[in-house]
Amino acid sequence: MNHELYIPVPDCLARVRRYIVTKMGEDWIFLVLLGLTMALVSWSMDYASAKSLQAYKWIHGELKGNVPLQYLAWVTYPMILVMFASLFCHLVSPQAIGSGIPELKTILRGVVLKEYLTLKAFVAKVVGLTAGLGSGMPVGKEGPFVHIASICAAVLSRFMSIFSGVYENPYGYTDILTVGCAVGVGCCFGTPLGGVLFSIEVTSTYFAVRNYWRGYFAATFSAFIFRVLSVWNKDAVTITALFKTNFRMDFPFDLQELPAFAIIGISCGFLGAFFVYLNRQVVLFMRRPTALTRFLTKHRLIYPGAVTFIIATFTFPPGFGQFMAGELMPRECINSLFDNFTWTKISGYPPPPGLGRSSAWLHPHVSVFVVLVLFCIMKFWMSAVSTTMPIPSGAFMPVFILGAAFGRLVGEIMATLFPNGILFDGIVYRILPGGYAVIGAAAMTGAVTHTVSTAVICFELTGQISHILPMMVAVILANMVAQGLQPSLYDSIIQVKKLPYLPELALGKYNIFVEDIMVRRVKFLSSHSTYRELNHLLENTTLKTIPLVDSKESMILLGSIERTELQAVFDWWLSPERRVFERGQSSPGQGSKVSWESFSFVDEEGGEEGADKLEKGMMQLPTMLFLQTAPVQEECNGPMPSPKPQEPSTNHTGSGNMTFPQRIKTSPPTTAPPLTDTMSPEEIKAWEEEELDKPVDMEQIRIDPSPFQLVERTSLHKTHTLFSLLGLSHAYVTSIGKLVGVVALKELQKAIEGSTRSGVRLRPPLASFRDASRKAKKHQPPSSTPSSPTRDRDLWGEGSRMEGELVRKESKEDSQEKASSSRGAPGCDTDSSSPSSMGSTSSGSPTTKGADGASEEAASPSTSSPTSPSPSASPVSPTSPVLTLSSLQEERESEDSDEPI
């Protein structure tokens, strides 16, 4: 009776434990932890950098009166911090250098970049960015902090996978990184609304609406904690905007000022495009193989030290810096540019009370316009050059300050032209130069980043929504001008670093199809390939996935196989363990005799069926032993789902649920002596040559039966949409289920950008002949004869397009013969332009370094080829394991996808 009372207790504990684990694995727990962590990191970095700048100015003030010592301290202090940041990042994690947003765009695109989302990169980014911000150099926090938040989201998701298996899903990994980007912008400035919108515009081509609430929830929570910490540290009285303004709300501007706002937007568009151009030219100059660049590459600390030295020299307050407000730090610049004073009216007079740090813009002998013009010119090239230093640095805040200074310049000009304000309908509207500065900041950042959400960020930064209409007009005009001249700053960095990223497809008619850009010489395996052919394929290619066809004659696509899987099978096939095993089984010697009679096999079914199972188990033993003893482990950006362990069988008498090693364990305790290798080197070589000619056993290989497929007539626009939406890196091209080519990210990028850097779209060779023949066919009466495969219509091959050779047209007799043969069976022979086997040259490799194997190959009825073979056509056993290429393939691509940048 007592036993029955205590039975539910373990069940209750198990239910409570299961409930807690389930609740801990929910999304809101993950989002709260992410927001709290990033708010603490952001506030800590701001606190440390503010203390560093405070010490910087204190040293400068204490040495007042001794100009040489002041100059030495003013130059040495930032040089030490910048060189420390550069050295620390170089030693800990070189991936932490730069902004981080271009790399995140590439990662969200589906490409795996090794060690970009690791704890080492997190530490290097936080320490290096804090040192860079504390040096007073014109570097920003927003870009690197987005990278920091994404790393935190990735690491936290691996921790949360303990409670919920949802975070192990590789397809949910993109959603996690998207939320991390939103949190990074949200808690960087305390702007959750603009942060979510900005992260979507910058990092995503297509955004899943289901992530909206996650982004807003985490960004709002992180921004709230970030501002609460400022109140707790007595940096603010209450939760307010980061750069609070006090513009009047009743009549903030007049409609007659809209042309001036439009001029700000158009001018910022040109300035933003030129900023991107200048930044790219500096980077390209540093990458040119000259004696200077080789010297700077060998001595890594000289370049950041020299740039810091030059910038600090120009901003030295007693020197040239007095004509450009050089004593102001970045945050002080923004607060002073947004103030309500009109500097042209108080210039030459004693500063009024409450002016504060804005007095740095008022020089007793120089006009305010000269100071603002010098500031804009000097800060322009300083910001463009400082963002190229090998330290964690962003460009958002320097460009924001630059745009605010330009807007302030226009506002002061307007205040000079209309000193008493603008009279309209009996009401006098006074000019607010601070409002012009806000509009200029939003327009400049929007032009450089090609985003519109910078207007929302400015609303939240300043706490003013009164200038919403002129700000949106200026931002849209700036984007229109900048997008027509240069790519965004992040896309420019992607192009310079040659990251595998798919460019945007501009509006227009593209008479280009998949058959025009696909690679026709495809490296493949057939179901009858030998180990010798497999070895040749592995040695001469770097493909991450290899297509599997039924035979070289039919070319029916059965699926794709990972390179690591094939490498593992080949290594085992010629391994010493298998050789000894086969030697002992076929011709056992006196010392290595295996007595199979010592094993007792118990089977309830009995008879010959049990003996067949034993023989089949013995043939599968080498593969099972290899898969258990040689796991493949590599670095990856995201978590990889671990295979569930096989539960032990509770039936100890029947053999239906028992593996072969378990059956051996149930035998009497009679063990055979260990097998030894007694073959000579000549015998080993002869044995290997014999084994290489044997066919590959495809039933022991995990095959993805549904790789992503396209047809030849798929348009360029549709292909670009599928690659962008699904994050593909390559897709196979089929015709009536037959493999005829492959399209990778490289071919698609060339088709969009053309062969020139200016982006001229070029048509493929012989396209006019192809179109003319198709137009002629449209006017012909329909024929009852079935059409031949589309490869019969190929007028040129990939090799001829690349090398200048023309592939001969098929004769009319060949076409009729193939058309007649296509009626009977689909396995007609291929011509010279059809995919070749592994003996073809490597120039037709369908993959590019960095994007060849990172595809998340999705296969759905709506997107895959309608003529693709059914899974029943595959020679793979239905009981063999099948692996859909997801996180495993992304993880294993990282070796070739990452080059030192």
C-alpha cells in the first residue's frame, strides 16, 4: 500500500522538471537573456570609453601652458589605444577587424564564414572597439556592435539548445542572427524601432515577418535596460533620448523651407556616394602590391599608428584644431550641432549663458561658416580613412556627425539669409539651424548605407518628431541620388573583400536564362562508378557536394552526396583495418585464424534467413566500425544537431532488433586472436589496385535525394529570387530529369554584373541566333512529334563561352534521330556539350571558393524540376540513412570559404 502511494512522486518530479525545461526553452526567455546581456555590454563599453575620453581631456587640460607636452600627450594617447586595439585583434581574432555588417550579410545569405561568430571574436571585438572609441578617433560603434550582438545570439542559442531542440535547427539559425542584428542597433543608441528597421534594411533581402515580434521585443528590452543603467549611474535624470533636443513643436518649420531641405538631401546623396568611393579607393590602394603596402603589411602597427598620428595632429586644439572645433569629442559634437542657438547671431559677442560646449565653434577671428566648412572637409577624409584601420570600427556615427555639420552649415546660411525668420500668412517662422543639422545627419547616413530607417533612428535619438516630413523628403532624395552613383558602404566592402554575396538585380528586362549561364561540364558520380573514379574526383576537385546520376548514358539525377561522406568511404575502403579484416576472412593464416564457429548466432526465425542476416551483418561491419570510430568534426557558425543515440533493445532473445555487434556479444565467451597485417608492400599495392576497380557501394552512403533543381528556361530574375529567398549557393539544372548543368553563385553574379565593373549587362554569345530560331519556331504549326531534350537546342557550351570556342551545331539527321529515340526511352546519349564525368577539366567546376558548398538545398514541389526523378528511381536502400544538406554542409564548407581578408 505504501509502495503505491510513493509511485506518483517520481512521476511528479519528472513532470515538474519537464515543465521547467520546456518553459526555459521558449523564445521569450532567450530574447530576455539576449537583451539583458547586450544592454550590459553596451553600457559597460560606453562607460569605459567615456572614462577614457575623460582621462584624455584631463591630461590635455593639466598640461595647459606647455604646448609641446600638450601636443605629445594629445598624439600619444590615441596612438597607444589604437595600436593596442589593432594588436589585440590581430593576436586574438583577426575576424573582429572592421565593421562586421558585410560579413553578417554574407552569413545571412547562407555562406559560412569560419570563426566569425565565436567567443574569441566576441572578446576581440569588445576590447578593440572599447579602445577605439576611447581614443577619440572618428570611428563608430554601430557596425561592430551589430556583430557583437550576433555573436552573443549565436553563443546563447547553443546554450539554450540544452533546454529546447528548436535552437539546434539550422533553419532557425538565420532567425536568431536577425534578432541579434536588431538588438545590436537597438541597444547601441537606445533606438528599438529604428534598430529593427535598420537591421532589416542592411542585412536582409527577404525578411520573415514572424521575426518581427522577436526583434522588437528583444530590442525594446535591451534599449530599456541600457537607458535604465544610465539613470542608475546618474548620467541622466530619467529615461530620455540619447541626444535630446528642444525644438519648438507648434511651428517647427515653414513650407517655404522645404526646398532647402531638398537641397540638403540631394547634396548629401552626392557626398555619401563620394564617401563610399573614397573609402573603397583607400582600401584598394592599400591592397595594391607595391613596396609601401608590402612594408605596411609586414609591420601591421605602422598604418594605424600613422593614421592616428596624422588625425590627432590636425585636431590638436592649440594648432589647426582651433579652426575646426578639434577639442570636441564625437558625442560633444552631436550635442552642440543639435542645440537651439543660432551661431551667426552670437558670433563676435560674449557667449550667452547655457551655450556650453558649443562655444568651441565660435572662433574670435574666424567666421562660423569657415569653421563649419573646414570641419566638414577635414572630417570627411578623416572618417573615410580611419574606417580602413585594422581595428573594430563602424562608419555610422562619423557619417552621422558629418551630415549634422553639413546640415548645420545650411541652417546657418538660411538664418543669415532670413535673420528675422520667414513671414507667411502673418506668422513669422524663425529658422532653427539645429533642425537642419538633424535632417542632414539622417540624409547623410541614409545615403551612405542606402537605408530609409535612419530617419526613424534620428527621431528616437533626438526625441523630436516635429521634422518628420522634411527629414523623410531629404532621406529619400539622398537615397535616390546615392543609389544611382555608388553601392552602399557595406556592399562596397563586400566587393572589396570579394565575399560570396549575390548583388541586387536592378529593374529592367533581362533576356537571359539559366541555360545561358550554367556550367555544362559537371563533375558527377554514377551508380556504377568505381573507387578509382571516385579517387580521381576527390583529388581533382574541391566540390563540397557531388551530384549522383543513374548512369553516364541516361544522366538521370538521383541526388547529391557530400564530399566528406565520399572521402570517409574511400579512406575506409583502402584502410589497413579493412585490409587486415579482408585478409583474415579470405585467407586466414596460422597466427591470425578466425574461428567463426566460435560465434553462436541465436535467431528466433532460424533457418537460412538467419544465416543470410549474419552474412549481411559481416559485410556491413567495416562501415559500422568506421562510422563509429572516425567522426568528422569541424568549426561552424551555428549549432549542428547531434544524432540521437540508438536506444538499446529490451528483447534479449530475438535478433530482429539487435545490431551485429550485439549479436556477437551474446555469443559464448570464446574470443579469436587479434588480426595482424602480414602483407608485403608489393602485395598491399596489388591489393589496392584490385580494390580500386571495384564499384562503389552506394547503399552504404548517405545521399540527399532532393537537391535543388532548375530547368533550362528558368529566367534570371526567378533564379535570383530563389537564390536570395532560400539562401542557395548552387542548383542543378535538369531536363526531363537528366542532369545538364549546374548554376552557382559565381555564374549568377557574373550574369547580373556583366563582364565590366561598371555593371553593364551583356547578353551571352549567340543569344540573337537562339532568339531568332525560337521566334521562327513560334510561327510553325505544332508538330505531333515529341520535342527532343533541351540540350539538343544548345548552340554553345560553357567551355566555348569561356575559351572562345564554338560548339558545332547538330545536324538535322542527329536531331531527328534523337527525337525518335526520345519517344522510346529517356536515356538517350549526350553530345559533346553534355556533362562529362570526373575526367573533365576543372574549369567547369560549378562551385566558387567560399560559396561552393554552403547551400541549404531545399526541394519543394513548387521550386524543383517537374521532371525530376522520383525517389524510387534511386538505387539507395530505403533503410539507408538519408541526410538533407543543412547545417552539416554549411559547417564543412568553412575550410574553403574563408580567405584571410
